[in-house]
Amino acid sequence: MTTLRVIMDEMLASTPGSVGRYTEELVRELIATAPRGCYVEAVVAASTEAEYARIEERLPGLRALHKSALARRELQAAWQHGFTRLPGKGMVHATSLLAPLARHDRLNDGDQIAVTVHDTVAWSRPDSLSPRTVSWNKAMLKRAQRYADAIVVPSHAVADQLGEIIDLGDRVRVISGAASTALDVPDDADERAERLGLPDSYVLAIGGLEPRKGIDQLVAAMPGIDVPLLIVGPASDDADLAAAIAAAGLEPDRVRGLGTLSDADLAVAVDRAAVFAYPNLEEGFGMPVLEAFALGTPVVHSDAPALLELAVDAGVVVERGDDAGYAERLAAGINSVLTDPDLAERLAYSGSDRAKAFSWRSSAEKVWQLHADL
């Protein structure tokens, strides 16, 4: 019997985001694609009974759920400083840098560990993260350099960026994600759209107001765009959003925060958008772009290397360049879709085709093959 223990605490993060989705989707397929005689177990920080139950409900087939005695913050600190005891022996796969990285004997004992690096924001834009988060990421990458048997990244762009930061030899393996299977348009879409107050035509974006997300630039672009902007993440009364709207000289009803949405509501909002805008200045993969593609929504995105790699020619690309002109270029890119129905239709089809090139089954099979190769 062979056991793969997956560190999947990202699924229980206070704001799981794309990494939380990645973790859940990947583990589900690791269970489904497990070779004969192989089993998947999960390791999480101390959580509530309701959270444990949610994992077991969403991931049937887990052979065991190992619950640390340490809460997430304490577990992060313990593993950063080398206190890394785990139940059992054998293979460990971490869906982030939160991993029990320590000296082990892969050749004689069969112990092995792979970690995942989703982006290099802690190095490229440290001002967008808390000092503690930046320090932790840098320390854990150094531990990965010393102890990890493999480092998984979601794109060649991240692999190249990591290569400029630290020498990981030939241990880096590119294994991308896919669109979330949870974003399926429900039967009561009309009722949900009415409750959310979705207009007939609108631009949709996802993200907070931190500079690397580019949402502030998108808000600044709105004076040149005739339809409203809806943003998933910030609430309608978010102070930072209100300040960005005022700075752009916009009426409050031109930009609206939708707050955090359920999967079903998010699917409806993305599906009905005239344009999905993804102006991120830094990105490691771009799962929201892939989800918009899968729903047939035209996408306008920045020229961040990972997004160019992901989208190829399936979206409208906007050059980031200097901040002074980025908002105007975003407006031009969005308007090119809003004013050209033929272009919008072509993007819908090309995006849908591009999304089909990615699957969680393929990702899981590559993870199993990675550990077999080790």
C-alpha cells in the first residue's frame, strides 16, 4: 500500500481564493486517479469540526484526515523553523509552500516531498503583501531549495521567474491547474441575476484594491467605458473602492462591489458579463481567466507573462507598460469587445476551446507521475 499525504490547509484559509480552489480540485482528482494500491490522505491545521466535516463531504474517498494540534498561524511558524513531524511515512505533496520541509532519506526510506509555488509576488511586489508574509515565503523557499525533492509551479512563467530568484536545479516541474468545476451556471440563474442586481451589460472583475491586482487602474478606465463595472471581492461600502471611484471622478453607480459570492452566484455573474477584465500586474497562472473562458465570456487581460502563456490568442491583451497610460489602454481593450459583436463572439469560442486544453484529471495524473519519478 502506498499513501500520498497532501498538505491541503489552503482549502481552509480564511480567504481561500484560487489556491483554495486549486487545492480542492486537485485533491479530488488525485483521489479519482490514484493508481491501484495507492491512497490519498489529507493534512490540515487545527480547525473546527464544521471545517473538518466540509473537507470530508467535498472530498469523499480520502483515506484519512490528519488534524494538526496547531492552528494555521502556529503551524506556519513551526514548519518555517523546522519542527516538521507528520504522521506516517512516504510521499508528501504540498499544494503551497506550507510544507514540512526537513532532512529525509528519499532513496533508502522512500520519504519524499514536493511543494507548490504559485507565484513570485513576495519577490516582485513585496509591498503588496504584509512584511510577515513576505518573510515567511522567502524563508520557506529557502527551505524548499534545501529539502524539497520537487517544486511544482503552475506555468513556465513562474518557473522562469523562480530561476532568477534561486537555484533549484532540475527539480522544477510545471503542472498547471484548470477551471474550477464548481462554477456551473445553475437552473435558477435568472432569479440569482435579479437578486444580485446584474445589469443587461457590464464589465466584471475579481479582486481587491491592492496595486498588483490592477483593479484601481480598471476603475480609472471607467470614464471611457459606457457600461458599469462590477467587482467581486470588495463590498459595495468598501472604503478603498469608494476612494478609487471618487478619484476617477465617477458617479457611485458606475462601479459596484458585489462582495464575496457563492460559486453559483459567481458563475451567473461571470456568464452574463459582456467582458471579464483581468488587469493583474502580476500573476502566476490566472485561474479566473480560465473560468471565464470555460463559461464563454470574452476576456480582456494584461500582458503579464503567465497570462500570455495561459490565454495564447483567446483574449484581448493590454500592455501594462507605465501606470499613467494603463487605464486608457484598458478602456480601449474593453471597448474593442463592447463595440464589436463579431470580436466578442470569436473570443467566446476561442476562450471555450482554450479552456478545454486544461483538465484537473491531467493535473492529477502528472502529480502521481511526478512522485513515481521521484
